[in-house]
Amino acid sequence: MAKQVQRKTRARSLKKATWVTDLTTTNFTLFGLGLLVIAIGYFFLSRPPYNSFLSLTVAPLVLLVGYLVLVPMAILYRRKPAEGSSERAKE
């Protein structure tokens, strides 16, 4: 007969996941501004006549600024640390 092997089960200690984000109010303000610019771009795009300068030139440029400049800037923006402080000192 084969030996029975006892498997030891480890009690895993479940740690609460702490969700730390570096986003500040500046990031959220930039994101809100980006959404506002995008909404204005779509508003310009919907104005008749549909072959006008506003809907063919201005609206796409406004949408590009919103999607390609403001929203990524809101995600990637980070304040520079002060001269005397370091990131390791805070931890």
C-alpha cells in the first residue's frame, strides 16, 4: 500500500490591501477641465451648418487638446518634491 502523505495547510494571513494613489486635487481639476474641453468640442461639432469652419476645424482641434493633452496631463502630473524632503523620508 502507498503511504498517505499529510499535507500541511498554511493559514495565510490576509492583509488588507491599502490603495495608495498619488492623485491630488490638481490632478482631478485637470481631469475635470479635460472633460469640459471635450464636451465643448462635441458641442462645437454638433452645431449646424455641419460643413462650417467651427465644426470642421475648431471642434476637432478642441477635441485633440482635450483627449491628447489635458486628460494625459491629469493622469501623469506629479508635483516636484521640495528641496529638503525626499520620498524615502516619508515612508
